[in-house]
Amino acid sequence: MLNNSNIISEVLELSSDEVDKITTNTELSDFNWDSLAMVNLITHISENFNVEIEFDSFDNILNFGQLDDFITEIINKK
């Protein structure tokens, strides 16, 4: 279970059925993860948590577990 599934599902426009199928090892590339999704996530976090994120912060994030951990880390820094 992802800690930030609500943010992830909103940004990637995932249905609840899709979210239920995701594990921490699920590849982001299987679910609409591209540069637009990265921009949407940066915008969402910036607007809702008043945190700045660099675009290149996503370079090594390949699966939902890594993305979930990254979001948690960013939100907890605020």
C-alpha cells in the first residue's frame, strides 16, 4: 500500500481499480509516467505543500515505491 496513493492517483489520473493493482515494485512507465506527469506532480506538491522540487529530482525514480518515498520525504521537509 502506498502512503501517498491519493496524490499519485490524482496526478496520474488513475482509477481506484488501477491504484489497487499497484505495488511498490510496479514500474511508473506502466501508468502514464512521463514528463507531463512529473510537471503535474511538481505543481501539485508546490501548490498544496508550498515545497519547491527540481525537475531532475525524478531521474532515479523508476517505480511507485520510490515515488511514494520521495513524496513522503518532500512533504515531511516542509
